[in-house]
Amino acid sequence: MTKPLKVALVGLGTVGGGTFSVLKDNAAEIERRVGFPIQIAVVADLNAERARQVAGEGVDISSDAFEVVNRPDVDVVVELIGGYTVAKQLVLAAIAAGKHVVTANKALLAVHGEEIFAAAEKNHVMVGFEAAVAGGIPVIKAIKEGLAANQIEYVAGIINGTCNFILSEMRDKGLPFAEVLSQAQALGYAEADPTFDIEGVDAAHKITLLSALAFGIPVQFDKAYIEGITKLTKEDIEFAEQLGYRVKLLGITRRTDKGVELRVHPTLIPAKRLIANVEGVMNAVLVKANAVGPTLYYGAGAGSLPTASAVVADIIEIARASQVPLESRVPVMAFKTSGVDQNVCMLGMSEVVTAFYLRLTVADKPGVLADVTRILANQNISIEAMIQRQAEDESGQADIVLLTHRCIEGDFNAAMVEIEALDAVVEPMVRVRVEDLS
């Protein structure tokens, strides 16, 4: 009989506690699937008293994570403490000690992934990180294995539940951003400091990892364009609805003839698309591939048990893979090292081709719309749809909302400069990118 796989859980917070519960409660089912037991050898947490309350009696508790990674009876180290500094040191120490690693730490891998994956390859160990992207949704395994026969064209994901909740509430209830953010914090959907979520950084960490997996390129978080949702107004969400669109914060990565796009920003999506109807804190990832076409992966993007489901799935994958020759294992980043495109061109936003939503607040006088359309036409930008709404007060102002056809963003930026210089434009313009996702 194959000996049990021994696991060290480092960090027994929300996800760590969920992981402990799943491994314990589903132990018999997991053994049926793997063929041998997966056992918790030790739990490490700075708060040993809290860890004991979660784990109960009969479980080895340690307050020293670095002591744990060097134990000879530990096969897999599960890092669930988060952050960059200590987590990086811990993961690299575990790899150096010949331990496999499972982590939910998207920030760590997006910033230091190349170093960590190189160390893992050198030491012939595996790194599992399904839980780092979209919580319990098995999108990483889908890209690595289920879509392995395809050339992937693009990945577009709603991969931050906080932002999706805020945008859903703004649309459903017509509330302003600040009020809904306060609600999200009160409900526990947003942190006390929500910057990483609402400014798009969290989503950028995740789409960076998906981009590397999808296209066989290095992890390059520093090349990502990042724009959050803080400048969106309820008026823009209402206008989008009138035009047949929903506003979502998307992480998008696309391979084009010129290079790879890597971007996070608010996006208008046609309301008829399935992904446009993902509401609340739920996540969804749309993958378009050349053989299978579009596939959509939907589920809980956070939470104790959904994320723990992904953590334990990685442990199970490691348990299975440990029984096969090294060369037969699925590569950590989906491609063999020799197949990674180290010279890929990452496109700047000025080179991206997309459509735009543009809202102008202008003095209500003749010739304004003609000036705007002339400037756009001079940059080879055509208009698909338009809404004009007079101000309800006596200000003598009007809102003009335009949807453009697809164009080069650099051309649109040039037109924006000219339009903003018009005397009739009385407030800063609002622009949101539009993606058809067909």
C-alpha cells in the first residue's frame, strides 16, 4: 500500500480553516479518489491558541512555519498566510527542502512567480495554485488540461467579487459608488482598506497568471494595464443599460498578431452575453479557444469552503502526480519550459483595438455634436450609437453619450485631447472600453 501523503497547513485563517475541514470531513472520499490517504501532519500558525481551537485535539500545532517546512514527515506545504515577504521566504524554503507547495497567494505568484516556478523545476517539485484565481472555479485546470488541444485566443474574467458586488448593486438599486462600497464593507465583501480590489490590482494579479497559462509566456505583472472602478457613476451604468450593455470590471488577456494584451478595466459587455449576467460576489471566466470556441466557468470566487475546495484539489493532483515519472507530470504553467515564449511582445494600451463608450457634459448650443463627430472622424473613429439628454436643472447643459466602433486606442486618446479642448465641454469626459466577447 502506498504510504499516506503528509500535509503541513501554514496559516489557519479563513481559507486555512476551510482547508482543514475539507481534508478532515472528506478524507474517505479523497482516499477513494487517490488510492491512499492524505493526512494533515502539522498545522502552523503564529496564533497557536486559535489554531488549536480550529484543529482540535490530536493535531500537531506549531507556531514556527519555517521549522515545519523542514520536517521529514511533510510532503506538501500549503501556504495560506498571504502577502509577499514571509510567504515568499516560506515557499522558497519549502521548495529548497524538496517539498511540493500549494498556495492561494495570487499576489505572490504574480510578482515573484518566475523565481518560484524556476526553483520548483530545479528541485523537481510541484506548485499548485488553483485557489489563487477565481476561488473555487477550476479554471486553471481547465486551461492546463481541458483546453490543452487548443490555441487560446483570449481570456476575459470577472475575477474580483468585491467589484462585481458593487457594480451589481449600483445597477440594481441606482446607488452611488461610495454608498455601495460602504455596504460591501459592512457585509464583509470589502476590506477596511479596499484599494487592491476597487483599483483593479487583485484582478490584475489573477489575469497575469491566466495570461501566462493561456499563452505560454512568462508571468509579467509589471506589464499589466490596471484601471479600477472608483470613477464610475450610477449615471454611466444607467446609460449603459439604455444602450443594451452591462458594466463589469474585467481582466482581459488576448493574443493578437502584434503581441499579447494584458489589461484590467471597467468594460461594457452586451447584456445578452452570459458573463454580463454574473451578479453579486460571484466570479466567471470566459475562455475563447480556436477548436472548442467559447467556454464559460462560473462559481464562487472566494469564501472559506469554495477556496478550500481548490486548495485540496491541488493537493490531490500532487498526490496523483507523485506516483508518475517526472517527465510525465503536467507542467506547472501548462507548457514545458522549452515551449515558453520568452520574447513575447506585451502590447501597450495605445496599441489595443477596442470600442468605446464616451460621455460628454457640454453646453447646450448648436454645433457641439458636429465638432465632436468631426474630431472623431479625423482619427478614423466612427459612431455606432448615441444618446443625448438635457440637464434637468437650468444649467443649460446636456449629456452626450456615444458608442464608437472598434478603433486603435492611441487614435481615440488623440481625439479625446481635442474634444476636451473644446470650449463647450464643461466637465471631464468619461470613457469606458467596450468588448463584444463573441
